[in-house]
Amino acid sequence: MFVLRLSARPLAIVAAAAVLAVAFPTFGQLLRPPTDPQNLQQPRKSPMTLTPSVTVSEEFNDNVFLDNTRKEWDMITRITPGVTFEVGEPTYRLAAGYFFTADLYARHPELNQAFDAHSFIGDAVWKASPLLTLNAFDTFTLTTDTNLMNQESVATGRNRSYSNYMGGGASYQVDPRTTVRGGALWVVQHFQSEDLFDSDTYGLDLAVDRAFTPRFTGTIGYEYRFFDIQNLPDTTTHTPRLGVRFRFTETITGTLSAGPTIETGSISRVTPAVIASLSQRYGWGNISLDYTRAVGTAGGLGGTADNQSGGATVQLTSLMPRLVVQGGPRYNSSVSPNHSIDVQGFTLPVQATYRLQTGIALIAAYQFFHQRSESRALTPAGTAIAADADQNRVWVGIQFGYPFKFE
């Protein structure tokens, strides 16, 4: 799930968000807007803060076209202006960030773009009463890196595309131990290439939580999804779920939610749905593990597929003052029932951010991406839409940003 966590350290906020837009899109792939307002940071008193920034970075990319059949390298200068906004009171919170990127290619000047990537992230929380909490969110991404635009992490070569993930939710505390939750979402994926399939996904989530003990919470829920995929029959899924959340210790928490997904449309079938996570806090940072299996779109390849994603994330915050290091491997797969879509991927990112002083930060990152495809989806020319791809990317950059507070 996606949580936009804005702290009192504005530069760290800007650094994290700008890296998301510039150099560390893999963590962007992990962002999942929430349907559960309780997972959002609760409203707190904070002054209205506007933080403009600009990041200048240099990237080495050994596969700029995300296709092993035309593997070419380049050095890319990236300039990323951006701005973040935050305001909070005890009963509400509003936070947002917007960034765009201009790219200058040393070996492929025909790829130069003044607005090659855009990113917007925002969320709002309103505590309407002591028992009722409302939230809304929006995440927009425009990029030429197709594996970074879709949540399935499927690469279909270099293609200008965008996605928008928006929705809202509500949480009502029936009694001290019981909470009712609900949320709705709308996901748009649009591709410039005519070989790829645009899609709209509409969703509805309902759940009831019951705290049986201070450590153990049970959940019963229902998820509805409607997939409107270009030039293909509509698909609907219904997923009843049972889940648990258990706090093993003060620092270790695990969650598990599972149930059958009933799919109807061009085919009718039943397939498992699972969400699991385990996280632990340490004095030096935190470690988290996660796994998800769900029916969804497959990065513009057409139709729905069983999407699986699993990985680990490690964050180090105490190696030395003002330094944050994070990274971790991630595996993903998208396989349709008839195997016309069959894509396996692996991503390994590492990022470091060092704050020199207020308003200045150094950023360095590395990302390895590996994809193998057995998909039968072809272009009119007979080439594979989702080709094999191996890519190494290295970034170094500096960021300037300063918060303006309005009391």
C-alpha cells in the first residue's frame, strides 16, 4: 500500500520524492494507494509548508530501449524541478508533490525531451468525527520506461505512457474493538503505442476488522474489480477475503489476507488471491518482506493475468548521521490462463541519500532489471511486444530544496 509519509525534515521529503521521479522508480513500483484510511498517517499539527526543489543528476543506462534485440547504452543528464506541499491540523492533513524531468542524451540526441517524465503524488485525510475518518489519494506517472509505469513491472520497450491511480475511502469505529472500512478506486493505463492495450480498472473494497486481543486482529472483507480493456471483452472479479494481523513483538508485525478470486468475462475461473507481509524495526532501520498474488492487467499486453510480486526492502538510517540507504530485490510475474501472456521479471535497486546541509543533498542509486518473456503477443510486424530485457542503471546527483513555512 502507498503511504505518503511527510515528516518535519523537508529536505528528506524532497529527496525521496525527487529520487522517485528521477532515479529510483523501482520503489515507485511498490507504491500502492490505500483503500484503508487507518493505514494513512493520522492528522497532526503542522504549518503550511511549500518546498520547491531542483535535482541535477547524471545517469548511465546500458539499455535505453528496454529491449535486448536493440541494446544500446547512453549517458543521460537529467534535470528535475519539483515542489511539495503539506498542511496539517489535528482533524485533517493534506500532502502533495509534483515533479517533471528534462533528459539530455549524449549518444541519442533524438531522444531529448524537455518534459520526458511527470510524477504527482497526493493524499488527504479528514477526521470528520472521533469515530469517522475519510481519505482521498491520487498517484500519476508519465514516463517512457514502461516497466515503471505499470504496477505489474512489465517492460514493453521504450514507449511514452502514463498511469493514474485515484480513489478514496472511509473508516468507522463501531466500538472500541470493531472497525468498518470501505474504499473505491479507479486505475487508468494509457500507452502511445498502438500495439499495446489501454485499460481502465474500477474497484470497490469493503472490510470489517475485529481486535480480539491487543496483538491479534481478524478481518473479513470483499473486493470487486471491473476491467475495461481496449478492444477486449469486459472482465469482472469478486474476491471474498479472510485476514489476520498479528504483532509478534513490539517491533515485529505480520499480516496475511487470502481468498478465492472468482473471474467472469471471456473465461470463467477461480484462482487464489493472497497478500502477506512481515516487517521488523531495528535501531539502525527496518526490514520488510511482502508477497502479493492478484488478478489484474498485464502492462498493456491485453487481457487479465495472475500477477505475482514478492520482495524484501531494507532501510538503513543509522549508518552515519544524515545518510539514508535503502534497497532490496523484487520478483514479479504475469501469466494469463492460456499463457498467451507469460512474463517473469526481477529488479534489484539500491539508493543512498546524504544530506550535506539544510537545502542540499547528494543522491546515488543503482538498479538492475531483468525480464524474460514467453508471451505470444506480437506486433503486426511479428515481433514480441514484451521482449527479453536486461538493464543496468546508475545515477549520481545533487538536489537543492528549501522549505517555506507559512504559520
